[in-house]
Amino acid sequence: MQIAIVVFDRFTALDAVGPYETLGRLPGAETVFVAERTGLVRSDTGNLALTADKAFAEVSSPDIVVVAGGPGQAALMENQPLLDWLRAADATSTWTTSVCTGSLLLAAAGFLDGRRATSHWLALDQLKRFGAEPTPERVVFDGKYVTAAGVSSGIDMGLTLLGRIAGDEYAQTVQLATEYDPQPPYDAGSPDKAPAHLVEELRAMSRFILT
Amino acid sequence: MQIAIVVFDRFTALDAVGPYETLGRLPGAETVFVAERTGLVRSDTGNLALTADKAFAEVSSPDIVVVAGGPGQAALMENQPLLDWLRAADATSTWTTSVCTGSLLLAAAGFLDGRRATSHWLALDQLKRFGAEPTPERVVFDGKYVTAAGVSSGIDMGLTLLGRIAGDEYAQTVQLATEYDPQPPYDAGSPDKAPAHLVEELRAMSRFILT
């Protein structure tokens, strides 16, 4: 069983690390970070760099595909090496998944036409352009396609999918091992819950960030 | 303002990435991943490698120190370069913090004697050896020392500390931007909540892992 986590320049680190730390604990699974070329891939802040241990050409038939999101996604919407690899990998994958704006890359590859899907709340509407049905839930299953909302939601997606594959008890063990008993100091993690003026401020900023 | 996140061979990736993705969004802050030597540092699973962009010698007076945990911590409890750097950095830091078993390294450096502190639930008792008072809470403040529980708790620690430094509204904005509205599929993230037999199984396994 191979899990391929797709990363790219200006990805959001937690998008990739959430599923890695949960789903990646699947017994017997090999998790690989994959990009067009091997080597360092730097995150959106510029302060973190992960290694892509494998290039697309070296990962031909992963069982599970996880596509991270982040500001770098916008530049990849017509990137042929990425879209070609996604289509080939998806042809034989058991699950094809994304976190945050990674779902826009799944959509660009043509996977989400007519399907329910989610994304970062600021990017949700963009799914419509590709025929997907924006679904403001944290983790959305539609057939073998699993999309997660913004950034931190990949932890919930990873545990949920882990439970489907390895059983509830195994997923609970991973939740316990990672001490995932969240206690955020605020209840501001979604646009429905955050103070309205903060939602509007971020929405205004996003016009410059998410192009 | 400089935030130094200490990583090492066999660290747990989410321990480091949780604070990076939250606290690291502090306005005007530079976040650096630091290790004894620059270059790749591989995580506990072996499947993820981060770059330490700076060596200890290059980071002399960070404002905030964050020490990650993970199985690699055990081999470092008497590591002089690390302990020397921690003591020098702590002498001028505003906040000295840890996630997971990173608190055992803070304890080994002598910072937690007589202080309340937390750690991964499986390692909590080990704090006593260093005169600390094990405190089974998710985020524990004692003076300028902030310790977080296992792995995922670094997200809560990062947001909490961000709020103290940059104000509640700024921290809420980061929570909203990272869509940190956790919805775990199970309620098994702490030993009080998980099924008892899973807690016992992990405890038995940990005798081999946490040496």
C-alpha cells in the first residue's frame, strides 16, 4: 500500500503533514512525498522546506493520492506534468484525496465534475467552475474522492479515511497516540463561527492572495 | 522577533508543524527550523524530511524557542550541544516552549525544576525525575515556560501563545485562516476518553518505543 502526498512550491505545510501524521500511520503503508522533481519544496511562508523524496515519474500507481493546497496551487491549475500525473495515478488509485485548495487541482484534473466537494472556505466557490458542487463540510466523501476543508482539516480527513480502511479501533489508537483531543483557545475556526468583521477582513485580503 | 523551532532526527513532524503554522504567523516574526547542523532532519516514520535552515551556532538569541518531541528525544537527553544551546537561548528568550516529549528536553536542560509542565501522556511521569510537576493539561503555562501535550497539541499551544503576544483577534484570524474548527471522527484523543483497552495497548507498546 502506497500513499503519495503531492507537494509543490508555496504549499501549506499543515495541509500535507495532517494526513501524513494520521493516514500515514496505516499499517504496512509506505508514505512518499512526491513532486514534479525530487528535492526541497518550500512552503507558503518560505520558512519551511520539505523534501520530495520521489518525482512523479517514480510513483506510477499509488493506492492513495493526497494533494495538499496552499497559495502555490493557483500557478498549477494548467500545469501539464502535474495534471497528467494526477490523471494517471487516479486511474488506478483506491482513494484520491485533497486538503484545502488541493481540491481545485483535483477539479482541474477533471475528477470532481458532478461531485460534492469541499475546499478552504475562501476557495469553495471556485469549485463551481469545474462542475463540482461546493459543500461546506469539513470532510466530504463522494465515491473514491475525499476532499477536506482548509489546512488543519487534513487531520480529520486522515483519521476518517484511516478508520474506513483500517477500522475504527485502529484510527482511535492513532488519535490517542497523536493526542488529538483538540482544545482551541477560541471558537473562530470557520466563517460561521468567527467574528464577522474578521471573516470580512480575510475575505478582502484573499482577493490578493488567492488569484 | 525570531521563533526558533528545534528539530532533530526522529522528531514527530506535527509537533513542529503545529506551532509553525499558528505561532509562526506572528506578524513580523521570522521562523527558523534549527538543529545541531543545517540540512535534512528525518521524522520518526522515516517518510518525511524537513530542512534545518540554521545550525545552533547561527541562532544565538531567539525570542521564542519551540522544542519538538518524538522518539528521537530519548537519545538527546544528555546531548551537550543541544543542552548548551537551549541554556544559552533560554537566557535571553521571552518564551521557551515545547510540544510532546520536547518538554523532557526542557527538563533535562534544567528549566522545569519546581514548575508545572506537560508532555505526551505516555511520557508525563518522566517529568518528575527532573523536579517538574506533571500536569495533565493540554497547554501549561508556568512563567515564560509553555509546554504542550502530545503531537497535535502544538496547534492549541501555538494559537494560545499567539493570542497572548498578538492579541485575541489576531489569533482568531489565524484560526480562521487555517480553518481550525476540529471535528475528529472519534472522541479518543486522550487516555481519559479513549477505550481503556486501547490505552493499555499503547502503554504496553510505549515501553519499547519510549526508552
